[in-house]
Amino acid sequence: MRSKLISLAGCLALVLLAAYASSGHLHAPGHGNWENKNFEESVVSHVSSQLAHGERVEFGGKYLCEDYKEDGEARFSAYVDYYVVAANGAKQKRTACVICNEDKNQILDWEDL
């Protein structure tokens, strides 16, 4: 009887863990790495869409990062350094303040500094 109770408790614990994980509160190992990659790709894509003379974009880095809630939605903000590289190889460093969604794959606000 006792072993059945223990096994029932174990099954219940697994069901609760699965429900908690599927609700978005528990992330698998490496989840942060995907978010960082999403963020870099979002920044490069955003800047690239505004270039018209054969330039390309290189992600430089992010700093002063902050996770916060706005109107009940999770947000991520950061200052970003990126480089616009001309066709001749000349690099121009630029900085922007970026706000994106929790998964860091959609830019919600962009302000060049």
C-alpha cells in the first residue's frame, strides 16, 4: 500500500512539473543562449532592413540589460552596439536603445542614440 502511495505521489509530481514547464515558467538548459541568438538576429535584421547601399551589419554587444513587465507583458530592454560595414570594409559604430518581447525575437521599440 505504501509503495503505491509513493508511486502515485511521484506521478503527480511529474504531472505538476510538466504543467509548470509548459506554462513558460521553467526553461530548458540553453534557453538563454537561444534568447541571446534571437536578440542578435533581431537587431541585425532590423538594421539590415534600413540599409540601401550594399552595407552589412555586425552585432557588437549589449549592456544595461533589464527584464521588466509593462501592462502585464514581459519585456527586455538593452543598449546595443552594432556596426554598419560599408562595401569597402569601413566600419561605423552605432548605438541604440532596444525594447523587445520576452523571447527577444521581436523588436517593439528602437531608438538610435
